[in-house]
Amino acid sequence: MRRFTSLETRIDSLAHRVLDTLPAQGPAGALVEFAVFGLKQAWACLFGGLLLALIIATHYLWPENAVLARYDYLFLAAVVIQVLMLAGGLEQPSEAKVILIFHVVGTVMEVFKTSAGSWIYPEESVFRVAAVPLFSGFMYAAVGSYLARVSRIFDMRYTHYPALWMTLVLAAAIYVNFFAHHYTVDVRYGLFAATALLFARTTVHYRVFRFRHRMPLLLGFLLVAVFIWFAENIGTWSRAWIYPDQSGGWTPVSISKLGSWYLLMIISFVLVSVVHRPRTPDEAPLKDFPAGAGRADASG
């Protein structure tokens, strides 16, 4: 697996011409590392960020009597973004596969959840399945795209990672519970406990610029879930979809939804791990390792 696409390799080379001249130690060095971390996170969020920007822009600018419905435009725009990212060397083919898988998995769940009245798409569209506009699948795909991209951009490695079959069983149980809890007992608290037990010892090691840092994987899951919850608030505020209690006017999404996003994060991460298999810190470095980057390790 290549760490960077061809375009990313060129961008990385140009960036190092500046970054390698900056301080490596002390507060200034820490600030450089933090700035690179933010830039890499933004790059990993490219697909989701562009989609969210379009959702916000069309909320303000889309004409009421437009020939093309807003939802259909968002769907077509997401397809175009995907094609351009592949053609322009911004994304690897394996990441496009992840996006396709997430689109299917997400759309199936959307069809069920909207039929159960969990949330609503208040606008009309042509490209839809039942009450679900097809652009919605790309919102799930954006999560998969981010996880796949961040995994290779930060050259993530893991210690004490559980067996793949165990993570697949957990992900399947979580996915089934998203449907089954409408008819039987909601076992999400048991799934939270299973997640904690399975990943309690797992640490993710990631390279920002000059150093490797590490953090508990469970904390990483929570931080990404919080980020998605904020994005969901933006999505409902722009009426890309709404919950029943928002039909009379926007209110913040309940913090209880954070648990749902946390569990969805597990499904997302496990599906990505099938494409980008978790590696240990002592395995050979990925191709296209950043030119000039140091090999030192740092805890953080």
C-alpha cells in the first residue's frame, strides 16, 4: 500500500522545503507539529468537508423553483467530487471502494430509519430510494473516506489490536442493533461495554511530522464521534435532514445521539480495517514516507 497518491507525494515534497527549515524543538517545534496535524486532518476530511460546504451553500443559495432539486444536485455533485478526486490523484482506488461500501451500508440503514420515523428528508428529489435521497449515502461515505485517508496519511500503527474476526462480529452486532432495537431490547449499553473490553488495550501510533505520537484508540473513536455530532448539527440546521422534534424549527441534536455516532464509528473503523489492515509499529514503513521526516518517537 502506498502512503501517498502521486499528487500527495508532490505536495509533500513541496511542503518539506518549508517545514524542514522550521524549528524542531521547544515551543516553536511543538507549534509546527500542531500546525501540520491540523493541515493533515483537513486534508483527510477533504471529501466530507466539500460535501458539508455544499450542504451549507445550497441551504442559503438554492432557488426554490430550480429545475434540479437541491438533493439531486448534492447527489450529482458528490459523484463529480468523487470522480475528480480519483482522476486528480487526491484519493486512492481502495478509498473509493470504501466509499462505495459505506454508501450501500448507509443507504440501507437510511431506508429503514426513515420508514421508522427516526428522521426525515423534508425536500423532494428524483434520485432516491423510498424516502431517502441518494446523496445521504455519501454522508456515511464521508466518514469512511476520512478514516481511510487519515489511516495512511498519519501512517497509523496499532499495538494490542484485537483479532479481525472479533472486530467484524462486534461491527455486525452493532449494525443489527440499529435495526433490531425498534422491535426488541436495545442492547447498545452492552455493545458499549463490548467495545471497551475489545479495544481497552489498543493504542494507535501516528506520525504527524517529525515524531510519532500515541493515544488510546477508544479516545480516538470518541473524538471522531464528537466531530461527527457537530457536523450533524450543521446538517440538520441546514435542513439536509431533520429529526421529528426539529420540524417546527431547528434545535441542537440531542447529545444522546453521540452514542449512536460512537457505535457507527466502530462499524466504520472495522470496515476500513478490512481494506487498510492494521499494522504494528515495528512493521516496515509504508512507501512514500515523507522526505526529510525524522524517525524519532514521542508520546502524546
